[in-house]
Amino acid sequence: MFDKVLIANRGEIALRIHRACREMGIATVAVHSSADADAMHVRLADESVCIGPPPSSQSYLNMAAILTTATMTGVNAIHPGVGFLSENARFAEMVEEHGLVFIGPEPKHLALMGDKVQAKEAAIDLGLPVVPGSKGAVESLEEARSVAGDIGYPVLIKAAAGGGGRGMKVARSEDELEDAYRMARNEAKAAFGNSEVYLEKYLTRPRHIEVQILADGQGNAIHLGERDCSLQRRHQKVLEEAPSPGLNTEARERIGEIARQAMLKLGYRSAGTLEFLYEDGEFYFIEMNTRLQVEHPITEMITGVDLVREQIRIAAGHPMTLRQEDISFNGHAIECRINAEHPETFVPSPGQVIDYHPPGGMGVRVDSALYGGYRVPPHYDSLIAKLVVHGQTRNECLMRLRRCLEEMVIDGIETTLPLHRRLVENPTFINGSYAIHWLEEWMAAHR
Ligand code: ADP
């Protein structure tokens, strides 16, 4: 096993990884920007090194600085966390070239799944059902028109390099196609430096269902059930639950097994998530995330499996000892993403947290790097806390979540807590009948 791991991330996820390392007897090295000198992940790590100024391009994305720090501090491995360099194949390769272990998949799988056009082609080869759409990228407006004519409107134009919901545009009819096509390309070029786009049927009322996978690249793969991430704003997840209130046991086992077989066939190593849309009893693959997911704790709550620990063990070359028959699902879990944003306008609200009181008690987990007096810097993602709640049934989980949202205090900055407090009282949320477009429609209607 590793003696020392460098955590190339910040915030709650850096802390999450630090905790797993600590419990495994592994020392940790934190890296941080000058804006994060007082951050919790820096305070708790065994060693910490400032690697650059506040902008992430010069700190958390600065590969040379991170690799130099890794060499200087004598770590065995680097955990990239979520976002930043976690899906960067070149970085993973460089880590290996430095004689270190990248705690994640092989670079070739990062590269394959990082390009959504290639990923979709690979998915078809692996036997995964996909959303009807263009075969590969669309090279011209004429081609887009012809594909859209074949599959029928509405269609969605998506960036090959996409992520975070950017570079995605809907065309409801042929009149809207030209604008949507140009806007998607421009947005993709601006956000990812790659204007390649592809086209998909736009599903009007699917759920977002994703399957958690663990595989060791040595012939073992398991699935840990699904997460329902249908509550979204601008294609970004707001609240997630496991299991999905929209799946029955048959559908759950079917998609889990399909995902598991695909990972075995691919020879995938590490934790990963296959994302699907689910409509009228059918699953459609949309993408694979080759890393830990923000919402991984809800899977941990219902399976009792520590996903980060497993990721680290697999990276250290240990064959997985968990088998599919060892995985059972216990109760229900929900995660609320709490962002430093205005709850109605979603304008970021960085600044000093005056008072912080996380809820506690049975079945409650708060993953956060906040503390009273902490100053949320304006330079990074606005996620500041994840409130994760478990109950024996979905109803118990909802009652507990309400109680926790009442108890939780984050004063001094605006947060999305009030949005979650409204959401847990909503009948559509309570009865679990929502699909991916519902949250935005509901918010628009209740402004
Ligand atoms: P990103 O990598 O930017 O997150 P995804 O492909 O994972 O993009 O899609 C993000 C979200 O966009 C999905 O969860 C879903 O809400 C929506 N979406 C993606 N593809 C479709 C589609 N074909 N029809 C309807 N909604 C879609």
C-alpha cells in the first residue's frame, strides 16, 4: 500500500480523500493556491505546499507545479479528486512517467471517454444502448439538417469535448437548427478550445440515471446500483437520490448488469460512472465519467462501501475482493448540493462565513470544508457543502432531510439552502415523479 499520497484538489473533495487516506494509515500532502492558505484541506494534511496564485490555471491545473511537489515530498501516488485534472489523460500519463501512480483509470480510457463522440462509438461497441443521433461528429449545417430530419425534432446539439452542461443547445424545429448549431459550436470552442459537435434526439421527459462501477482491470467488476440525478438546473445536478424512485428492481438489475459487463469488456480499472437517460422503460447511454463523482456519498450510504478506499486499493494493484453478491442495498439516501449562490438568481456569493452549524444525528453526513470565519474565495466552483442523509425508507429519509435542513446554519453568505428547503416540501419531489426538466420549469413558475 502507498505510504504517502498527494491530493491534487481543494475543498470538500480534498477533505474526503484525506479522510480515506488517514483511515488507511496513508500520509497526505495537500497542494493549494495562495487563496486557499487557510483552507481546511491544508490544515488537516500532514504536509502542504503552495503551488501558485489563485487562478486554477496557475495552481490546481498547473501540472508542472503539482508533479514537482509530488517528487519533492516523496509521495507514491496522486489522487486528482473531481474536476480539475481528474479526467486529463496527459496528466495521468505524466504522473506515470514520473514513476508515480495516478489514482484513477488508465490514460487511454480517460482519453476515450473524454471525447464524447468517441465515447458514444465505444459505448455502441460495448453493447450499451445509446440515444439516437448522428454517427460521429457533424461537420456541417447541411449534415446536421439531414440527421435531424432523419431522427426527428426536437434535437440536441452537443459538444464532443463537453462537460458541465456547456456547449449544449436544443433545436425544437428546423427553423431553430442553424442558430443552435452555430451557438453550440461557438460555446464549445470558447469553453473547450474544440468546436466539434454531434447531434442527438432531445428526450423531453427522461430521468437521469447513473450507475456506479468499481473495476480492478484484473477481471473483476461490480456495480453499486444507481443514482437518480434528475433534479438539475442548466444540466447541472442540484439534488441526487439513491435508489431512484423511478426504477423497479428489474430495471435496476438490468442496467447494473449491462454496465458491469461493459466495464469488463473494456478492461476498465478504478471507480467510474455510466450516465444514462431513462424514458418509457428504456435506457440510453449519454456519457461515462472516469473519476469519482460529487454525488458518490449516497451510494456509500446505501451500500456501506467506501468508494475512495476501494479506488486507492485498486490503484495500488490489489485485486478487488468485493464481489457482486457482496453488494446489497440498504435503505435510501439523498444528497443536497449546497452552493455559495443566491437561491433564486444563482449569482455566486463568495465571502466570509460568520456562523456555520452542520446538522448531525443518526444517518447524517455533511461533506464540507467550511468552518466559522472561513472566507469562501471567488475563484472556484461554488459547491461548499454536501448534506447527505440516509433513512431505512425514502419517507424516513425525507423526514430526516427536512429536519437537517431546519438545523443547518451557514450565515454571512447567500447559499442554496432555501431552495432545498422549498424543494423538500414540494409534492412532485415528495412523490418522486420528477424528470430532468421539471426543476427548471417549477422554478420558472414560482419566481
Ligand atoms: P455534460 O458532460 O456537459 O454534463 P451530459 O451528456 O452528461 O453533459 O448531459 C448533461 C445533462 O444534459 C443530462 O443529465 C440531461 O439532463 C441533459 N441531456 C443530455 N443529453 C440529452 C438528450 N439527448 N436529451 C435530453 N436531455 C439531455
